[in-house]
Amino acid sequence: MELRHLRYFVAVAQELNFTRAAEKLHTSQPSLSSQIKDLEQCVGVPLLNRNRRKVTMTPAGELFLDEAIAILDMAERAKIKARQAMIANNSLTIGFVPSAEVNVLPSVLPLLRIKQPNTQIELSSVITTEQEAKILDGQLDVGFMRYPVTSSNIDHVILFHEPLVAILPAQHPLAKERVIAPQMLNGQDFVSTDPQYSGSLSAIVEDYLTAAACQPNIVQAASNILVTMNLVGMGLGISIIPSYMEKFNSGNVVFRPLAGEAPTFDLIMAWSRENENPALHDLIDIISAKTEEA
């Protein structure tokens, strides 16, 4: 007994007419009749009563019809689940912070699509402090994020060291300076970035200012770097943020380099070492090749 026997039987049982059932199945009537006879022989009892005038169900056929429909439904569900599993295996979920969106993904994704034309690539903007957990529980295949990385089950590579710069309201007295020394920020109103959202940025900036014996007046801790820039633009204070944010400058702030050896903020790519997704490993190869070129 094969699924086609069940499909043919269900079609005849629903139509109670061999001619209409054959048309529905896009087969010939003699072939359909032969398949039904084979099924009845396999089952061992008649399933249909047929004569020149009409087709009716036997009691055994009525019981068999319910089971046949259930089996066909199960087979269809199995087919759908198998296809869904294939789609899941042909996907790559990427978490990223804004710097990666600007500086990495535009050059990397076209190369990945060439290597993995059938892979569905899903992009998700995720703050640094949430990416590690999402990588470990499988919600993300890979994360473009900042330090820290705490789990020994996560591998990572540094993509680049991004310099930090001072950002000031356009009308601020220090905006006329070409370079900002940390001592200039002493006592100035300052917008920091909440470490709960920014990873190591807050600690890097704090260490930099402390080393210069500088103590600005913290007026607010922003929830992300874009909010930090907007608050500075509103005149709330000065801040220190990654240099890539200058690409989003709407004109109400100015960016100035920091004097001396400015601190840097690393952008990394992180993934679970247990993840065997082929698209992930192609992405790692692409990143490795671009890092070597740089």
C-alpha cells in the first residue's frame, strides 16, 4: 500500500464517481480503477460498491476513509515540517550594533550571498549586552558586538579598534578647539552612556578621564550611543563616543579628536564554538580574509 493508493481512494470516495475522480487526479479512469482494485486487494475487503449507475461506500470503506484522510494529513504535515527544517538549516541570524551596520555589513554581506545564495540571512539590531546570551541559546548565529565576552563557549575575533572622539554641542565654547584634551572636560556637563547597554564603552571612557585626573559633571546616562549624540545636540553636555557616529551627524554637534593617544573601542565578531552552520563558517572565512587584507 502506497500513499497514492490512499489519495486515489479518497478522491473516489469524495466524488463517488470514477470519471470525476480521474479528472481531479489528472489520470485515466482505467488507471484509477486498477489502483483501487490493488488497494482493496491489499486491504483484503471491498471498500466500494460500484455498478454502471453509481458508486457507494461499503461499511469497511467508510471506516477506511477516515483513516486514509488522517494518514494523508500526517504525511502532508511531515512534508511541511521537513521543508521548514531545511529552511531553518539554510538560515543565518546576525546580531549587530550600529558600528557593524555602517562599517562591516555593507562590504561583507554581498560576499556571503555569493557563497551562500540559498541561505536566508536574518539581520537583527541587538545591543551588546544582550548578544552573548542570544548566541548561547541559539537565537543568534553570530554577533557583531563589543566587549566583554564572558563565556568560554564563545569564540571571537577583533574586527578593528575604533578611536573614541569628543562630541560637543555646535555652539559650545570648546567647539572652536581643533583637538580636545581630557583636562578640558574637567567640570564640564557630561553625557555618559549606560554600561547596561553599551558594554565596555562606559568603563573605557571612565578610565581615560580618571587617568587624566579629569572629573566631568555627569548630567545623564544615555541608553545608547545615538541617544547620547542627540542629548549632546540638545545642549545637555559633552560626551566621548566612537568616531563612526560622525556619519549620523545632523549638524547640531561637532566631533573633535582627543589629544594624545586616544582610547579605542573594539568591534568584535562572536559566535558559539559549537555552531556548525556552514554559512557561519563561510562568514568567518570572509571576515578572516578581509582582516588579513587590512
